Amino acid sequence: MAARRLSKNQPASFAFTAENEAWATTQIAKYPAGRQASAVISLLWRAQEQEGWLSKPAIDAIAAMLDMPEIRVLEVATFYTMFNLEPVGEFFIQLCGTTPCWLRGADDLKAVCRDKIGDQSTVTKDGKFSWLEVECLGSCANAPMVQIGKDYYEDLTTESFTKLLDDLAAGKDVKPGPQSDRVSSEPAGGLTSLTEGAE
């Protein structure tokens, strides 16, 4: 894996909203005195939910809240790939490119991303989309798949993925989960084994 670094373009400052500040105070209070650093991942995650990514000012603000050296908070933020260290689009697409998804067409989905969005880690001019190839997201039975925000979209084809992106761009509601006729991860095409007594 390549080294993870902060974006060169940083905002001047960061502050939690009043609601998030109150939430952070509640989280910190869950830990005994001297152990506030245990809330670091929770606070980083909330900062990312608020801004879409983690900036250096956000990392510094969280370090101050937790009475931690800034480098320690930076170490956490750069270690975990769930933290975005540069701006992402409103719809941040994490595209699984590991073996099961690759065998079932992830390269075709990457081509759709390049065509409709651009290169990886590029945010579209309207701020709506960005994408990144990631390691296994754990939905191998429904490959190929992407994660957009907190939702999984599985059993994708070039056509269904293109439609999904078009619908998101148009502000339409989209259905997470399998984009095929499957309900979850049951065998495509129906049962092929252990069928005795299934009726």
C-alpha cells in the first residue's frame, strides 16, 4: 500500500458544529480521566462525516480536544483507510478491485468511473462524484460491487452501474444492495445443491 498523506490543499480552520461539539463532549466523557485519547477514532469519524474528509485543521482540533500530541492523531488518521485525507465528492465511490470483483467485471466498472468521473481521487467539477479503488469490502458473493457513502451496491454490470450513477446525478432515489434479481447473497439462478426437502 502506498503511503497515505494529507492533501496539499488545506482549509484555514476547522470547528465542529454545536451539535457535533456536544456529541464529542459526550463521547470523551465515556472514558476515565487521562484516557480521553480512546475517543480519537470516534471524533475523527464525526469530523469526516461533517466535512466529507479529514483536514489538518480537523486533526489539530481533535488533538487539542483530547489533549493528545497532533502527531498521534495524525498517525491514527493516516493508518486507517476509512479516513479520507483529501476532499471527496458528495457521492464517494469505493470500488472493490480484489480478485472476486475483478473476476466478475470490476475492470468494466473502473472504465465507467473513468468515463463519467475522471481519474481516481478526482472530484467532478460539480462536486458530486469521486472514486477510489479499494481492497476487499467483504461482499464477494455479490461481486462486483461498490460502496457509496455507507451503502453497498452489488451484482453490478456496466449498464446497471451507469444507470446508478446517472440516477444519483439526477437526484433520484436509488436502492442499495444487489442490483440484480437477488434479495441478498443467495445463489444467482437459484439453489444448485442441498435441494432435497427445500420445497
